[in-house]
Amino acid sequence: MDGSLIDQLIETVHQELIPKLQIESIDPHDPVKISYLPHPWQQLGAGNYAAVVYHPDYPNWVVKIYAPGRPGFEEEVEVYRRLGYHPAFSECLYAAEGFLILKRLHGVTLYDCIHRGLRIPKQVIKDIDEALDYARKRGLYPHDVHGRNVMMYHGRGLVVDISDFLQEEKCSKWNNLKRAYYWLYRPIFSPLRIRLPYFVLDIVRKSYRFFGKLKNSCDRIFYKIYARQNKKTHS
């Protein structure tokens, strides 16, 4: 790693990117929006709290910038500190004032693989499973691992977004994705090379979120009813 290049990139971010960038998060459940990105910066992606951009003069690194008012920056820095080095994860090289400079991961998200009809081999799923097990051994809690947060590169799996890995609550998104992979994708989508339009994928994503919230609400209601009945029994 060229330290002088990293220093140049840090200076460029502070002087040319951050003062001019216009980024906002309208809805915490939808990706953030960049309304102005200074030339020659390019946008790579956007999550619910932050966007990822890169400069063509520094192709091996990316800058992840949190939208104003959105949480998670300090937590993500801590997650990268605990992860250290692992081939399926990025690395944090610098962090300050709501942005991180990360090693760039190349590949196609599994979400885009489904859209483009690309074959996803089992090794990709195995690699991601192993990476998540590694994170657990480092005292982390893989959370919010879904099709937009994992990638495929030359038939191997990568985990792109680790910002929620300090959340201890149970998250079933990765297990649900694996279930869909083995039950639907491999027997149906992969052999037929079916391509799903983004609007269909977005409907699936929003429906999953809706039914997840509905299930959580029902679980809370049933728990309150059970607790109330149990209290009456012991009173």
C-alpha cells in the first residue's frame, strides 16, 4: 500500500469532495440521495445511511460518506477495527468527520446478479458463510446481510456492508437469502437464466420488509398476551 497516495487521497477528500458534496437521506428505509457530486468523483453505490464514491485517480480505494443526521459512523469504524484483515471484507484505512476511506472491493452484488441473470455458484454462498463465522469469532454480530450487501467476484463471495455488525439482535436476512438461493434460485432461476427487472426485485424487497415488520408486531402482541395471562395465573 502506497502511503503517499493515501495521504493525497485524504487531502483530496477534505479539500475537493466534502465541501462540495450534496447528500441527503429522505427516508431511513431507502437509499440516500446524492444531488451533487463534484467532478471527477463517481458514485459506486448507496445504502440507507451512506453513499460510496471513488476518484478515478485512486481506483483501489473508495470513500464511504454518511448522510447528515444518520447514525452508524463510529460503530462502523469499530467494526473494521475488530475485523482486521480477511479476504472477504474491505479494510478501513482512514476515518474522520463522517466518512471512511476503504479498500475497494470489485464485483457484482447478488441483487444485480439476479437482475442480470448471472450464475451464482455455491462457492459464493460458502465464502460469505465463512466470512460471517469469522466476524462472529471477532466478537461481532452479522446483521443486515442481504443481496445488496454481498458480492460475487470471479466466483468468490464478498461482504460489502458491515456497518450494522455491532447490533446484537437476531437478524435472519442472510438465512432467508440462502433459503431462497437453494430452494428457488438453483433449481429454477439459474438453469433458465431468468432475469428479474429491478421493479420486481424492489417489490420483493419492500414486501419482505413489510411482512418482517408485521411478524415482529404480531410477536410483540402475542408476548404481551402471554405475559398478561401468565401474570393472572400466578396472582
